[in-house]
Amino acid sequence: MRNPYGFELSHNCPTCSYRKRGFFCHLSPAELKEFDSLKFLSAYPAEAVLFLERQKARGVYIVCEGEVKLFFDSSEGRTLGLRIAEAGEMLGLFALVSGGPHEVTAVTLRPSQIAFILTADFQEFLRKHPASYQWLAAQMSAEYKAACEQTRNIGLGASLSERMARFLLDWSWRAGATGDGAGFALRLKHQEVAEQTGLTRESVTRGLSMLERLGLIKKSGPLLVIPSRAALEEFRPPQVSRKRAAGAELVRLTPVSGRREAVSWTSPAGGGSVRRVSA
């Protein structure tokens, strides 16, 4: 049955056309039938809230179709994206295992089909089918790895352009555009990209423009193209030198109308000149 959001709503796990290599998509027919009887299925529009950070967990959610963004909010209103969950993934596992509240907020990125299973029903299913724990461990391991990657990308001082390059490489891989010159659709708004990279919306716009000027990405209609994945992977922005042959140099980086300006002074032996470099 087609719903108002443009995709067929599948009510049955064994015959679901959206089955992926996800958490419970490879159960035996008997297990899958039992699992299917436990879920409540719903279709959601884009920007629908599934659960909130620090909210008490009632159960687990399976993304059957669509995408869900997971993020943290600060008291100052800032948002930091953790990752984007795709079809086949289960959400709320850490809260279920720990018995605590949800660690993140989950919001649909586009119209999605979501299945929900109550905590008690899911725990009983695991007790009856202990082999399912290997799938639970596999997904929790993948989530932990993704969180480590996100922390590394944002927390280790990667530059604006490096963060954008890593994000585009990852997004193209998720979209199946793994070869040089393959196009992919970036369905996120600049603000959503900013949340995933720890940048501002303005920085995302500047970063994309710079990568395009350098020929590291190209636009082809509604698609983005990476001409050379190796070149984008190896890209490092030029660094302002802190040494000059003429003498010691002091470099100060100050924001000037949204730009960075490096103001350098040489020693008296170097003639006492002043140099400004905008970046």
C-alpha cells in the first residue's frame, strides 16, 4: 500500500521489499515470523521526532525505509550530529542494554518507515533466540566505531576543508559512488551538513565552494561528482609558514569579515616589514 510519503508501506518482514543487510533481516523464517508479530509499523514524514535525548526508553526502533539523523543538543541551542542511520539499522540499543535513557535525539531525515518493538517484547525475543545476540553485538560495535570516527574527525583539530572532504568521501561511499567520477546526491541541507561536521552553515558553504574551485568536486546537475577520490583523500589545506629566512616571525590569526588574516612581523634584521596574507 502506497502512503502519502511516496513509498510502499510494507507490513510483513518476510516479504518486505526493503530488506537490507541489517540487524534482523537475516533471521530464519520462523524467527522472522515471530519478530514480525512483535512490531508496530508506522510511516513518518521528514523531521518527525522518534525519541529525545535523556528520554526514558520504551523500546527499540528499526529503520525499514528512509534515514534518521542522530544528534546531541546543548543548552545553548547548538546541535552536534552523531551519525545518520539507514535502512536495516536498529535504534535505541544502548539504552535497552544499559537500562538508561536515550543518549541522543532521533529525527527522520526524510519520509521513513519505522518499526517499533517494546522493550519487554524485544528482551523476551532475545532470551528465546540467543543466537540473535551476535547481530546485536555487531550493530553496537558498528555504532561505537562510527562514534569514534566522528569524535576523531571533530575533536582532533581537522581543518574546515579536511572535515568537508572526509564528509563527502563518506557520504559518496554510502550512496554507492565509490569510483572516480561517480555522481551522488547530497540530500542534506547545509545546516544538516554543519551538524554532522561540527561546523557552521556558513563554513560548510565556504568549504564546498573552495573544494569546487580547486577541482576536487564538481556539480553535475543535482549530483556532486568527485573526479579523483585519491586527490580528495590526500588533500590538505596550505599552512601559513611560521618561519622566514630573514628572521624570526610572529603570526597572529584574526577574523576579518569572515576571513582569516595572518599578520606577520619580521625581526629588525629582516627589515621590519609587515606582511598580510588572507585565507
